[in-house]
Amino acid sequence: MISVCIATYNGEKYIKEQLLSILPQLGKKDEVIISDDHSTDNTLDIVKGLNDNRIKIVMNNREKGYTSNFENALSYAIGDYIFLSDQDDIWMSNKVDYCIAELKEYDLVVSDAILINSKGEKIDDSFFYKRNVYYTWLGNIFKFGFLGCCMAFKMNVLKKALPFPKKHLYCTHDNWIFLVAQSFYKVKISHEKLIRYRRHTDNTSAGGFSDGTTLFLKIAYRCYLLYHLSKRSF
């Protein structure tokens, strides 16, 4: 069984296109869990209008913000395989088949992505190249480079990752899940481009710290991650 976990907030512009790229790839017993952070637009009406009984809507009553919202969605997941999804991208038609095949051998797979703009036009061929990602565990402590919306993983990874560390400024959902998987399980970093990743003015984050982030915050972030990873080893 597959659980697709989506965090939404005022996503009416793109949520339908995103879901229509996901639902045809799922089976009848799979689920799409949408955790909504109390949207004030028509996001939920659009989702309900698809009239698909595989979609389950839950409200985020935790701390406001995308990391808490994803944690809320993940807490409801019951599938053997978990996929993360943003509210405004487009999945390639082979994403699920490719990831499920890789998850027979690996515990987490993260793929590359094509970058698109608000109109769906391609603006870059490779997120990996644009971000200049590191592939090692140490490299991702130094600078985290992967997107949660490009990740799929087994339930054992989720059980190890939950609950998330509380300070979300130091530990976002995708950063934490990837580092847990790379610390304790088998990870596949794939150059397959399995989503069209939309960059626009409403994006929450481009991933990682900005150039203006203070040295103190960067050091605190790394110490915080290492401390909580060490606690998960017991």
C-alpha cells in the first residue's frame, strides 16, 4: 500500500494539477493524505471536487508551518511506502513505478527534478545541478541539498523519524527524514527526474539556508541535528 502525504496551505492555483498527476499512478487501496494548514482560499473545495475516495483530508492542529503540517500528514499514513508531495508540482508518469522498484532494495529513494516556473515552463534541467548537492552523510550535515517532494521511503524510516525534533527552524521535515534514512538505512540518490518542481514567489523555501544566515544559526543547526540523530540510535 502507498501513502502519499501532501501539506497544503492556500494552494488553489496548482493543487488540482498536482493531484491529477498523482492519482492515476495509484491503486484502489492506496491513499492520499492531505494535511491542510487552515487554508483561506478554495484549496479544500477543489480537492473535494475531485470526488476520489482515496483522498483523506485532515487539519493541522499542531504548530503552524510546513514542517508541522507534513508531520501531521505523516502521522496518519498507514502505507508500506510513503511518498511526500508538495501542493504545486507535477509528477512524471513513471514516478511511482520507478520508486517502488527502487524501494525493493533501498529504504529511501530521492530523485532529481526539472525546475518549472509558475506557468509550467521549464527554467532548469536539473535541481541537483542547480543546488550543487552533496551525496554523503557528512556533506548533508554541512549543507542539506535534497527536496522532500522528491522522496519516497518505507514505513520503517517513518517510524524512526517520528516524532520530528521540535525546533523546526533547525530541522525541516525533508532534512530530518533524509538524514535519519542515511544514518540508519539504505538510501538511493537517483538522477532520474521524476517531478516537475515549480518555483514561484509563493514557495516557502528553496531548500537550505540562505546566504544571509548567521554563522551561529548554521552551527546551532548542525549541533541540533547531530544531537537528535544520536538519540535515535538507541
